[in-house]
Amino acid sequence: MEVSKLSNKLHVKKDDTVLIISGDDKGKQGKVLAVSPKEGKVIVEGQNMIKKHVKPRKAGDPGGIIEAEGAMYASKVQVVCPACKKATRVAHKKVQNAAGKERSVRICKKCGEEL
């Protein structure tokens, strides 16, 4: 079985504030805790809560059912621009730093500010 050669790049990064655009948590915002580019998924703080059955591992360790954030597809979230406070798509732009080297930065499609 051949693995597809799709790009593993995502439009969101850790610590971005995102708006969930589909699913049970639609319309809610949260901070990205973890990104998994290989799976194309993100974990958003306080959203998509799942129940996990945990077995006690050591003597005195509590077991039981805990709630944790579940992963969701990155296509279900949009980055919120810190400048204009709107959910936006991400554009890329080449800028030069003080040393004269070019680097790529993410910018807001709506207001043009750097993300």
C-alpha cells in the first residue's frame, strides 16, 4: 500500500488563537495546544472534550474517567488575527530582516498585519 504524498504543512501553529468553524463546538475560540502535521490535526484548549478511562498505574495512583481535549482536523479551524480580532485565512509574504536576509511571514488576509 502506497502512502499519499500530500503536503504536511498546516496553516495553524502552536499558541495561535483559533475559531472553530464546524462541528459541535462551532463558533468557539481557543488556543492551540498541540499540532500534528502528519495527521493534519490540532488540539484546541477547552474544546472537543472527550472522556478517557484511565487505569491506575502505580499503587496509590487514582484511576477513573477524566476529561481531556481531543484532536480535531485543522481544516475545521481558522486563525484569529490578533490585530483585527477576526477569523481569517493565512497568507504568506517575503520580508527582509535587519541583516538583509529574506524570510517568510504569515499575514492576515483581511487587514494585512503579521500573525
